[in-house]
Amino acid sequence: MDILVADDDYSTTETLRNALEAFGYDVTVARDGTEAYQYLRTGQFRLFISDWEMPGMTGLELCREVRSRHSGGYIYLILLTSYSSMEDVVQGLEAGADDFITKPFNPSELLVRVRAGERILGLESRELTIFALAKLAESRDQETGAHLERMREYARILAEELAQTDEFGDIVDGDYINLLHLTTPLHDIGKVAIPDSILLKPGRLTRQEFEVMKTHTTLGAKTLTEVATHHPNASYLEMARDIALTHHERVDGQGYPNGLRGDQIPLCGRITALADVYDALTSKRVYKDAYSHDVAKAITLRNSGSHFDPEIVQAFLRCESHFLDVKSHFEDFCLVH
């Protein structure tokens, strides 16, 4: 990451530069506020450390100017200051600062605060990446829009229920639930590579066509792996890849693409499998009418231990009222819109 540092004191900027470069960051130094503002206008910098008092423009003025601009992405602002009163902190926050480092600074504290900024910026990048990829999949198949919204809610409900169990409580925490909710819309990203003649076919697929359709799992995983190589810190893409690859696996080993069994299938894939199938069953498609909840429930129970993980089926039964709430919510939403 490129970090912009602005301070008119040479010894401070060099100390900051040396510390940040030792931690592996690329550093650009501005000697006053006006020069710093010109650097910020390039759009190159997402993290900015500024002295409070500088000629040209002060740190507070820079914060206000940055927040008033419509930039292409969020800029994380850290003010370097000898001020420490509550009034000064409030003034800095009101100007748009995200964090503060008090002079003289400790390199370890500097690293912690910079990494906190990276995490915040990473969250924005994560949301944008996933939204862009999900919209790409949606553009190929107009039936997927509400499906993505409903399915991610079903997956979240199941995960929240599993978090209360002894078997999965150590795995499924708040972070896991949030990641699952975030990444399930990418389960069918591989369909962007499936020909329209197959993807949009109104009738039943031939055996050969179905073999082509099945490749959306491996193609999706390949796509997400390639994205991850360009964003090595985006660990959430690992879950997205696992979901894309395994959401059509079955616990009896009869699924695809790799015929995985039981807990060989990542938990995120097993959860997504039930959420995906339930929504497909209860939704109208060009080749079928929507099944009722009771019919979908009966099919889910019948496939417990074959298609679906029995523990996840039991979680579904315990929270089926929440599934109905989600289904009703989106039906009402569609009527209004």
C-alpha cells in the first residue's frame, strides 16, 4: 500500500518514512499541506498521515477538503498531533479524521493504527469486489437477482442457528456469519462462462448440456482464485471460492464436481447447498411453478443424509419460520416494486 505522509518537520517525516518502510509500506512525503493536497488529488493514496499544524493547509483543513470531495474511494485520515485534549479530538473527528497519533509516536502504535486503517479500507474493497462480481453473474440470468438476496438471507439464518450448537459453535462465529452472508451471492459466478443456449434454455437440459452446466462450479472457483491472486490480502475470497466450487456437492458423494462426501465438503458449501435448493424449489422458473414451503420442506427432509447435511436440515427445521419471513418479505417487496 502507498501511504502519503505530510509534515513540515523534516525529522518527523523521515522518522515516519523509515518506520513505515521497515513495515513494508511505500511512502510518499509532502512537506506542507498544499503539496499534500496535490498528491491527494491524484487518487493514488488511500491512507494519509498528516501533521495537525502545517503551512499552506493545516491537517484539519486537509481533512475537511478530502471529505468534501467526491473521490473514487474512501481515504483513511490519521492526524499526527501533540494535542491530546478531548476538545481537540472532537475537533479532529468533526473535520473528518479517522484516527490520531500523538507525538512523539511509538513505531508499534503506528503500525497498529495503520493496519486498522487497512482493515477499514479492505472492507470497502471487499464489498465493491463482491458486488461487482455478483452483478456480473446477475447480468447473464435475469432470474438470479432476488434469488441472490433470498439465498444469502437463508444462509445467514442457518449459520446463526448452527452457531448455537456444540458441533459448529467453535467454527461459526460472528465473522463467519458475516463472511457467509457476504460471499454466498457469488456461488454461481461461473455461469458467466456458460453459453446462453444452455444457461437460458427453457426446457430440460440434455445430458451433454448438463455436463457443460456443471462446469460453472469449477469455472467459478477458477475465476475467484484468479481474483484472489491480485488481492492476496482478501481472505474472504477463499470462502467465496469454496462456495462456488462445492455448493452442488452432496453429503452422500453423488454431487459434483468432485464427488466429495460429508465433512469433506466445506461447511459454507453445505449451508449454501440447502439455502440454494430451498430457494430454487420455492421460486417460479421458466420450466416450473414455485413449490409451497411445505413441499420444499418435505423434499429437504427426504434428502437429509443424501443431498444435505442432517445437522443443517435440523437447523432448518428449527428456524423454518424465519425462512418463511424472508420469503414473505421478498414477495411483498416484488409486489411493491
